Amino acid sequence: MSEAIMHFFENIVGKELTVLLCSMIPIVELRGAIPVGWFAFDMPWWLVYMLAVIGNLIPVPFILLLIRKVLEWMGKSKVRFFNRLAGWISRKADKNIDKIQKYGFWGVCLFIAIPLPVTGAWTGSLVAATIKMNFWKALLSALLGVMIAGVIVTLICFGIQSGISWLEFLV
């Protein structure tokens, strides 16, 4: 099964497009895309970094411009699933608003830069839109945060790869 999945992504979708698309997925973002490109596809670190950063940034302008309207529409929807999802998303954003509002631009940047689940560009952009941060300021903050997160994840992957190399050398 895993061979079929690898074949699909490697030969049909393509390595580069897989890393780009993976980095666009909420929660996974570049934190998952960089290890996929590096370890699963054995791509050069600079290419993986570049594709992951670009892919992670693609949804940001849309989130900044549209998320408040979408959440408002979902909250008023007669579809129960949309109501619950809008409420859940709003609670996630509200949970982090105080911390981010206190530090503004750098708060969003650092929130996005921390390479942990649910702290990436999607949530950071959602919070920036919720506190009504200026679009260009929020976009620049997200760009810096994504680039920093990419550097951190790349360094972690390099450390893991170096550790594996040392273990192979010792054995």
C-alpha cells in the first residue's frame, strides 16, 4: 500500500508539486512538507525549502481577505456542520488573540514561526484577520514567520539526517 502511495505522488503528481500542495494543507503546512520532500523524495534542501515556503504562503492572502466573511456566512448558515466549524475556528483564533494583539506584527510572525501543530500560517493569518491587522502588514508578518519556520524545520531535518548518518557510521 505504501509503495502505491509513493508511486502515485512521485510519478503521477510529481515530487515538487507534492511538496507544494502538502505545504498548503492546514495543520500539515511546511512542517510536514519539508520532511516529505527531504526524507521521502530525497530532494535538495534548498528546493524543498523554497517550494514549502511558497506553498505555505499561497493561502495566506485569501485567508486574510476572506476568512471573516466566510466565518460570518458559516455562522449564519442553516447547515449545522458549518455552524459548528465556524464556532470551532473562531474559538481557536480567540484563544490566541490576546497574546498576538499584545505584540501585533511580531506576535503574528512569532506565532507562525513556531514549528508546532496549529501555530502556522493558516491560524496566524486567521488571527491577524480577526484582530483586523492591516493586510500588507499581516502578509509581511506571515512571510517572515513562514520563512523562519522553514529554516527551523530544515535545520531539524538536517540534524535528524546527520544523526542517522552517524548511527550508520557507528554500526
